[in-house]
Amino acid sequence: MKHLFVPACILIFIIIAAAMMGRSQALDPQMVEQAISIVKKDCEKWCLDSNLLIESRDLDYNGDLSVIITTKTDQEHVASYAVNPDTWTYTSFIWRYEYEVIQNGAKERAARYKGLQFTLMKEHDQLFGSSKVASISLEGKEIAKYRGQLITMFGPASHESEDYEQGFMYRIEAEDTAGNQWSLSAYQGQSGFAIGGYQEQKDVDAIAYALVEELKKREPADFEAEMIDEDTGAVVVYGCKNGECYTGIG
């Protein structure tokens, strides 16, 4: 009798695949319904939108129920939850900034501060010890649009670089009518376009949201920038012209 030899790597793959299929088949509909109900309660301020779909199809590698939220139109991944079916505790990650600020209350808290004014810091002012407050967008056209809006609002950047992951930075000071002040940065980094600041400053995430909303009111200035993606060596070109923004490989 001949013995069939199966390479170890293939055998391991078969075992893992079989285990994953078994777990998928073992999903209890009531358990899935309970997990989705927990997620809906947590994100009810934004995720009950008729344009969003909430579903659970599988267990993750930790044995937690994976619940994902996507847009119905283009199936864009908006948020993900991992729900423990034994304790019904969960962890979550929200991918879209517009939903994150609703979930964490930054949008609501921003309304408390009246007459916010944003000004470019003096050239010698620094932001030592600051850190990322909000990740806004990873998409090239969106980064170009925000950069164009920053140019419209403040003029040239405080710092520019030919490195795509350090493309530009604006050092900005915010102040409301009550005299409260915050130090912010608007920059392009490894996480795309982001807002930085000092975490110890009260409601800095809300002020970051207010800055983003102010930028959205501006028409992006005409500009073009050429940078190098140090990871791939590719030349990245982006910019805006007559209100339309673009990106591409040079």
C-alpha cells in the first residue's frame, strides 16, 4: 500500500482552514444576534444610519465574535468590533474620523467653545512633547485637499519635506472667546493627514475636530507637491487645481 505524503506546511494549512470552517459553522444565530445588539447599543449615535450594514460572519483568532460595520454602497470598512461570547465584553476600532468624533464625544464637546480662532504660530515656536490627537485620512486625494485648504487658511506650511511620510506640518494656536488656548499641529505623517497636540490640554481632540471643520469650509488653493515614498522609492505627486484635487505616481 502506498502512503500519501503531505508536506507539513500544507497539512498545517488544511488543519487551520478546517478549524476556521468549523468555527464558522458553529456560530449560534442567537449568539450573533446578541453580539450585534451589543455593538448597536455602543455605537447607536452613528451606526444605525440606513446606509450602514452591521454583521458578524466569523470568530477571530481569539475566539471572539468579529462584528464589522460597512457602507452598503461600496462596502467600505467603517468599524470593527471583537465581542467575547463568554463575557460579552468587547474592543472596537473606528476607521472613519467622522464617526470616531461622534463616538468619543469630540464633536459634541467642540460646540462648548465659542468663537474659536486659529492662527499660525510664529516660526520659532515649537511643539515639543506633542503627539497625535486624531488620524483624519490616509487617502492621497484627501491629503492633497486638506493641504490645499491649509494653504488657503494659513498660507505656506511651517515645515515641508520631500519625504512623503513627512510631507508638511503647520503649527497652529487655537483660542476661544473665554481665553482658553490650545497648541495644535496639522501634518502629513505615516498615518496620513493628522492633527497633533498636547493630550493634557482639556478637550484637545474637540478643538482638533473644530479645526478640521474650519478647513472644510475653505476652497483648496492651487498647488502641486512632489515627494518620494521612502518605502518604495516611488515619486508621489499630488495637488489641487480649480478646486479639484488629485494624486498619482510621477
